[in-house]
Amino acid sequence: MERAHAGGAATFDVTDPATGAVVGTVADHGPHSALQALGEAHDAFPSWSATPPRRRSEILTGAHRGMIAAKDRLAALIVAENGKSRADAEAEVGYAAEFFRWYAEEAVRIPGHFGTAPGGGVRNVVSRAPVGVAALITPWNFPAAMATRKLAPALAAGCTAVLKPAAETPLTALAIEEILLEAGVPEGAVRVVPTTAAAPVVSAWIADRRVRKLSFTGSTGVGRTLLSQCADRVLNTSMELGGNAPFVVAEDADIDAAVQGAMIAKFRNSGQACTAANRFYVHRRVADAFVERFGRAVEALKVGPGEQGADIGPVISERQADGIRSLVESAVADGARVAHRAEVSPDLPRTFVAPTVLTGVAPDAAVVREEVFGPVAPVLVWEDEDELVEQANATEYGLASYVYAGSADAAMRIGERLEAGMVGINRGLVSDPSAPFGGVKQSGLGREGADLGLDEYLEPTYFSVAWS
């Protein structure tokens, strides 16, 4: 399908997790060529950072238009290299493009401050400048949105960037690089660097003093390692890490609405989202009704290749699929029951995992404690709100949470007690370019989206001006 940036260098194949077929071949960069790309971004920084904000805004607006015009091609790339359903892929492209539009608007609103010092005789002037060259590391589960969520604010702020996409999904990032160049981003200001040697490449960037910012989205374990490396240079970092989102259904919740929200929160991208609902806490009085309706919806899901109109595609690899199945088998061995399950054709590869609803799950089961990252929904029953909150917060993660309740008072009371950076109240989707995306505890540092996402790429400078 695609061959990009291969030249005479080493290359690697990109495969479709739904079929195993090769869908593209890309250059396989090592540390040496990754540092060459960094040098290009460094050389482009003075000119790009001096570009008027209005011009940067116009270029990002062009990138938004370019993504919308290329929606079908980008969606096809995402389906091919990631495996998600066509509907999910098209939704991702639309969401990803919105980061270019949002930050096109924010580029001309970089704030400053002018004021009189309390003691008089001095004026305080505060401006914000781009931090410098940013190294951006993105995962495979949202290959377009994770790229634009970092690139858009970096470029709006006046930073240049090197981007390492996941080896599983580099084609979408390369296509977005082309769209940015066509929109007017200068050559070298954005360099996408696919590689199968992620650790050496990223380590080389972190150790290079030309890198002034690292933004990483991925697992908490890898995030800890990168933070340790960044400490040596006291490198400015943003980290969007793992999640284990509770989905709470209160006694007075609208059950049909809760089921609809649960289907989005759990099964978008086959459950492969850091914000995915990972464990369902349903009040005892409505548990049977919720499980019955939720189960019917799950059983109705069509599992298969995304381009064939399926609702649920494969997970990213056979190894990932085996891990998910192992969590289900372990829970069942400990007394849980498979209450509902969608049908998976035996002719499909092992990368396809049956969407499953588990009941009778122990609170300390691995499928509850660990981030499943797949289409499995363990349901637990609660009655006492204090015990619910204690169980929901009994995790090192604190990215997203969801609460469904009929009373706004109850929904907000529970939501405010949950340790999470984002809480969906009576809705199963929390991501929005205009809102700050990020978590607490070991789910990350910093925020992406909104004005806070722009701040991640800016450094304040304070001028103390004598003023008689």
C-alpha cells in the first residue's frame, strides 16, 4: 500500500494485524540517522520560531484542511496498519485533524503579561517563547491523533519536532508529515523517524542537548525509564501514560444511556485505549438489568477485518491477544463467569479477541488490577459508596473515570472523589482538543489539548524593567 522514506537505507515491513499481509515498507532509522533528523529540526528552529504567529496559524489551518481532504486515504492507512474498524478510523482522522484547527486558533493567542510591581518603580513583563526542538514519541493505538495532539501545539508554539511513531503504525505519521509540508511547514521543521530500534533512538535524542523537550505517550513502565534518563539533563518532559479507568453505574442511572456509554468507553478501538473503561462497578439494584442489556449489545458486535464493515477489529498483535485471553482464563479459574461474548469466526487469525463480559469477578483479580487493553469488560457489584470509591481508587493509575447517575448531585459527588485527571459524567467519551487531556498519580505528567497543551511547549521569560 505504501513505501515511504526508504531510499537505500535499511527498511522494515508494516503488516496488517487482521491478515498478516505486508501493507508498507519504510526506512528503519538507527541512532545515527535519527540524530541527522534532529539536526535538521534544530537548524529549522530559528526560522520557524521567528515565523509570525498568524503565519503559523494559517499553516496549521491548511494542515487541518489537508487532513480532511485526505480523510479516506488516512482512514484506509489506519485500518491497514492498526486493524481498527473503518468507522473508528474515520472518527480518529476527524478527531486528529481538530488538533490542527484548535492550535491554529491558539497560535495567535500566546499570552503575556505587563504590570506594575507592588513596590512601584518597576514594570514586570512576562513573555512566552518556544522551548526549542521537541522529541515526540507516539504509540500505535491512535496513530493519527497521538501525532497531531503533539505536533499541533509544538508547531503553534514555534517549536520544531522529531517524531518517532510506533513501529507497528508508521505509515499514518509519514502521511501527516507530507500534509504538513504541503500546508507550508518548512522542510526539516518536522521529521518523522520510523524505527525498530526505539530505545537506542530515543536515548540518543534524550542525551543530545539540542533536544529541549520530550513528550511521550505509552506505558507507565516505559515512562518511568524515560523519566530516569531525562533526569540526567533535567529535560522538560510531558508523559501520558497508562490507565485503568473505572466505569461507575449508580442506582438511579439511566441504564440504556449507561449501556450506550459503556459500549463507547470499552470497545472503541477494540478496547485499545488508555482511556478505555477497564472495570465496571454497577450498583447491586441495577446490576442484572445492566449486564443483560450490555451483554446483548456485546453479543451483537460484528468481529472481523475493519474494511469489511466489522465493529471490532483485531488487537495489534498475537502476543497482545494471548495476554488478553490469559487474563480472562485466569479470572474464570478464580470463579468469574463469562456472561456474554460476541462470536468470532474460527477462520480469523488469533489476533482477533472475542468481546467478553465477565461477572462474579473478584476485586483483586488481575483482569481488574491490570490495564487489559482489549475488548473485555469485568463487572463488579457495589452498594456502599465509600467502598466503591476505595476500590475504584485502589490503583497506581489515575487517567480517566466514568460515572453514570440520574442525579447530577450524585454523579458529581462520586466523580469528585475519584482520583483521575478526566471524569466522564453520563458520557463514555472524554477526549476533546479543547479540553486538557492527562492524568494523576502514575498516569502521567502535564496535559495535552486546550491552552494547557500549548503551555507544555512554551517557556516564560520575565523582564524586570526599571520605570521611573
